[in-house]
Amino acid sequence: MQPILETKNLTKVFFRGSLLARDRIVAVDNVSFKMYRGEVFTLAGESGCGKSTTARMILGFEQPTSGEIIYENRDEKWNPRVWYTQRIQAVFQNPFETFNPLRQVEGYLFETVRNYKLAASRADSERLVDEKLRAVGLSYAEVAGRYPSEFSGGQLQRISIARSLLVDPSVLIADEPVSMVDASLRMSIVNLFKRLRDDLNMGILYITHDLATAYYLGGRIAIMFRGNIMEMGPVHEVLMTPRHPYTHLLRECIPEADPDRKWQGRISIAETEQEEYLRQGCKFAGRCPHVMDICKIKVPENYMVDGIQVKCHLYSDQKIVEEVS
């Protein structure tokens, strides 16, 4: 099956500091993955792991430093202007920032219809808007004449999704789409993504730090840490039987750590983030309970372990991954 979206060695470098004393931060480091129609592919990890930067490059908000982004046709060059408006759409974290509080919500929907010439008349526009709103569990009658403050966060997120569906995208990028929604409404949004995947045969790139929703959505998952994919494979395999120590940490981590458990040390991301990005060898070496001397000097290869791609020296006796599947 041909992938609908593929990244090859996608890399983004930022520089921090003055001209004479600058740190080179590799925010996304040779990230490669494929996603297909009718599947959810999740990028997961803690804040600052590079998952949102990866999405911003796919959407054209950031220019890659190196690497390739390939949409459907391997001969087609990366063109974010075409992709974002016609093929790839996005839903972002905070639905309250998507809409101007002084503007009626329906105006955004009809503006999209006009901009992309999706309907010939006002009646056709209303039918199209109503169709997409019904796809997310709402209707035009429920939205017409109302302002953002008259909707809940969950309703606004649904309207954002309906707006993205107006152009019939083949890929939907959902960047932390439920983190700002009330806990009681999160599963309704997650269930909506499952339905869109199945009913529209859409590829969904789901970006999250919430492993529970990732597990519920199924599909495949890539666990990221400091710009690197540490583990990648079917979500149930990766989360139920993690191979990489960092995936173990994500699963075992709780707010109040037990000092007797090696997986649960109190680590401040703010204190360690820059140090980890600048670390030689494995980025996770400073936290890993299985760290070896080689981890501190050499970046591990990607190894295939029982069908799971793992970036860890613990598996150096396994076959090196030559091409991401």
C-alpha cells in the first residue's frame, strides 16, 4: 500500500544564544515515518520532544533544515501552500483561540467555502456547511447566528474539525486536540476522530502527550524524546510491552514519584531540556536506568525488535532498520 504521507530523515535545527556563543539545538533529528489512509498515526511524548515541530514542518509553518516530506506521489515536491489548503488540514490545541470572540462562528465556515469556491450559491453553501457540521455531531441550525462564547470548548473543537472537513482533506493533523477540552468531553472528540478515520478513509496524524487517548485510537505510534523517535510500532504493542526505557518511563510516571522506584525520579523538564538536546550519544542517557558507557558517546541505531522499531543500545544485537515501514 502506498503511504499517503511520509517523512524521510526530517530535521529541524534552531540556534540559541548570541552570534559568538550559540547553541545548536536539533529540535527534530532525522525523523522518518509513513502513514496511510484510514489509519491513525500518533506522535507522542512529553512537552519539548519535537512532535509539534514535526507537524509545523508538514503544514509549512516551519521550513525543514533537511530531509523530505512526501505526499502520496514520491515525485511530488514539498509544497505546503498546496498541501495545507487542499489536502492536509489541521486542528489545534485551543479552540477558543481559533475564533474571534466578536465574530459569529458561521462566518468562518462560509469564508472557507468562498475562499475555495466550494459552492455556487448561498443555499449550496448552507447545505455544505450543514453536511460537515452533521459529520461532527452538530448542525447549521445549532451554529447560525451564535458567537464563540455561546459554545463549550468541545463544541468549538467540533466546529474547528467541521471547518477543516469542508475541503475534503485526505490527512487531518490534530495537535493536542483534547488537552484544552473538559475531561468529560474528551472521549467524544476522540470517538469523532475514530469515526472520521473509518467513514472518510482519512489519515489522521494525532499529536499528544496523553497515552490513554493514543491507546484508545489504536493504529501506530511513535514515541519521541528530544527530537528523536525512540520507539515506533502498533500502539497496543508499544504501550503494553514497551521495549525502550523512555517508553517505560512514560507509562510508569506519576505526579508523586516513589523514590524507591528507579523509573520515577523527580526530574524537572525545565532544568534538563537544553542539556538533553545538547547531549552527545543517546539523548535519554541522563535519565536511563540502564545507561551504559556507549550510550554517552554514540547515538544508537534504530533496531527492529519483534516488529517494533527501537532506538536503544540495549538491542545492538538486533537487525538495524534500513527503511521505516
